[in-house]
Amino acid sequence: MRRRTFLGSVAAASVASQCAHAAIPKMKITRVRAYAPPNLNPLFNQSNMVITVETDAGITGIGEGGSKDTIEQCAGRLIGKDPQFIEKLWQDMYRSFFYPPGREKIAALGGLDLALWDLKGKVLGQPVHAMLGGLARNYCECYITGGVGGGPSYKERAQAAIAAGYRAFRLDAASVRGGGTTFNVRERIHQVRRDCEEVREGVGKDGDWLIDFHQRFDFADALRGCKLLEDLEPFLVEDPVRTEAFLEDIPKLRRQTTVPLAAGEEWGQRWDFNKLVENHDLDYVRATLPNVGGITEMRKIAAICETHFVGIVPHFTGPIAEAALVHVLGTFPGPVLFEYNYQSQKIPYLPLYADFKDGKLWPNERPGLGVELDLKPLKMVAEITQPITDRVLYYRPDGSITNW
């Protein structure tokens, strides 16, 4: 009986394996299109440009990010290729043009990568999180910037955010009261302290709050600000110093203050910040999609963070990327906190994107990224059907891509 049961299990596993293999048919990428939504964000690192990757099998993947020029160049390397080999396609787009891509181009590459993962999930009939090993959490906790109503004061807004189910309330240290652009840094530090006292009172003794310095402060003032907030126990202080000097200033800051530090929304790949993570100079990485190069790259960043017990608090970009973050970081076992400012907002071109309720983002079982797209409100700005073939790639003897 046991032998028959064992043989039956082996046979079933073999059939399942064959079915899984058969479920990925041979196909080719035939066309990539880029669409501008009605509310196109002009900032490349917060791009909500919509990307579609179409195949000769009639299956289309949906992504988000990049700009017209950067999408066109990366997409030219996809035409005619089999979309199932996502890692190889990522390496091809990254290495084909000799010079390593900068942050603008990495964001476009990442947008295309999102579409490739969405496409593969649709082919297999699985959500992306299932293809990444399955969820490690029931939902993703969120924070909100500015609040969900509740009154004019920081205390009232913080109270309302916590009552709405958000894990934390976030405020911006860079905003200038009364508007305008005059920014007196030394005066602002004292106002930050007063604002944060209100927020702490609003979230309660055991509630969580965070603050973004937005790189507005030089090192000495950033240190003053962090020291002034230590007794208020922020969840984190974000982007305390300028990005240009972060490799020097963040380690110095880490040694001189006890507040948790986060940075990374303006960075590109893992090589921008892996040393800070390895040395425990950061408590949270602000890496996000598609800026780091998509899901393919985010998985590697998550592995580095998990190795060194560093959390991930991704930056807020567009709604499709936000939906993708639930899939990839839902599988990350370390600390995660999402920025989410859409609430239950309807987006004209996305009948479905992320599942948000009670201050939390919930995973779903829809195939791919679980996003539905309505093209009618969108304006097509690029259509790529011709491959870029005048590039030379070099391969190792085993067929993997190497540098040239």
C-alpha cells in the first residue's frame, strides 16, 4: 500500500511537472507600447507612465515607469525574444549598451520588468507572489503622509490616521508654514521639534510616526534635528542628509544619534547602498519599484536586507508599481512598511490595481500583478515593434551574459 501510494505520488508529481512545463508555451514579444496617463508625473523617479508588453500568443503584460526615450531603447532589446526568461532579458537590457544605465534608464528597465512578471503570471494563471515562493505576511502595513482628515493640527491628523487603521503617520520636515520658498534651516529645526511633539501626542504613547527630512538639511543641522527627536522615538527619520554625500554622512550620523535612519528613494540599484546595509548604517532602505530595476532587482535587494536584518520601507511611486510591491515585498520576511496615499481613490485607467482596506494593502490571487487596464483614458506616446540588433553581447561558454 505504501509502495502504491509512493508510486502514485511520483506519477502525480511527474504529471504536474509536465503540465507546469506545458503551461509556458513558446512565444515572442512582438510589441511594446508606452502610454501617458491623464495625470502624468513629470518626475522620472515617480513616473506613472504605463507600459504594455505584447506577445504573439495574445497575452499582454502591464508595467509602469520610465520615460519615452528610455523605454524605447530598453524595449528594442525585447522585441522577438521569449518573455519567460526574465533574468536574461534584464541582463540584456542592462548590458547591451556598454555604459551602465543611470537611474533614469534603470527606472524604465524596471517598468518593463514589471510587465514581464505580470505577463508570466498570466501565462501560468498565478499571482506573482506565488511565483516568488509565496507570501510571508498576511497583509502589508501602511503609513500615510498628511493624514486622512481629522482637523488642522498635526495631533488631530495623526489621531485620524491611526484610527483609520494605518500603522503610522508621516510628516514632512521640509514644508514651509505659510507657503513660499524661504527656508531658514536653524529656525525650521525648532519647528520640527514642536510639530513632532504634536504628532507623538496624536499617535499615542505606543503609536508609530515617522518624519522625512527630504535632504533639506546640511549634516550639522540634520544631526541637531535627529538629536532633538530622540526622546520622541520616531519609527524612522528619512533622508536626513544629501544624497551626494550619503556614503560619508550617513555612517557619521549613525554613530551620533539613536533615531532609526532610512534612505534610498533617489537611489537606483543595490550597488548604490549595499555597503550601508552591510555595515548597518541604515535601519530601513527606501528602495522602490520600478526605480531599482523592477521585481528582478528588488528580490536581490531584499536578500541583502534580510542578510543584515534591515527593513524595507519603499518609496511611493505609481499605482501599478504599488500593486507590484505587495507581491514582491509580501514574500520578504523582514520588516516592511508601505507608503500609501491613494486611500480608496478611483484611478480612471485602472479598474483594479491594489487592494487597500483599513489602512492596509492586502494581497490577492489574481494572475500576474492583479492589475486591470483601461486604455481609453490613456495617450499612446511610444510604440516599439522593431528590435535593436546592432548591439554586441558577450557570453560565457555556458551561455550566460557577461561584460563587454
